[in-house]
Amino acid sequence: LRRGENGLKVFAMCEIPNNVILIDEFAKRFDGFSIGSNDLTQLTLGVDRDSEIVAFDYDERDEGVKEMIRLAVDGCRRNGIHSGL
């Protein structure tokens, strides 16, 4: 299997801040991204959502998380590739 042959499209998960920061580089290798908001939230906030001690700080509505999602979507649009959440 090769990307582009017989209509094959390759998608990747965008779930770590590095994916967002380097979206233009990743866009050269993939046809689109599925934004994994749970992991992206956890890694953006540095909070373990499974820990009872700090889980109260886990919030997908956090402004930093929303900005990471916006940057990912904007990067996909800029590169003409699909994004989904």
C-alpha cells in the first residue's frame, strides 16, 4: 500500500502538542488528521485525567486546549487537508 495509489489516503491522530506545533511538516506526510481531544487536553495541561488527585484540573474547555485545537484546524485548512474532532 502506498499513499495516493488507488485513492488511498493516510490519516493520523493529532493528539500531542508537538503534532500541532509542527502541523505544516506533518501535513506533508498525511492527508488529514483526527484531533484526539482527550490526549491533547491531558498533554497540553500536563494533567493525568485518571488521577483522582489532579483530575479536577482536566478541562477540555480550557483556553489553552481550545487554542491548540484551533491551531490544528487552521493548519489543516492552510495545507488543504481534512481535520476532524
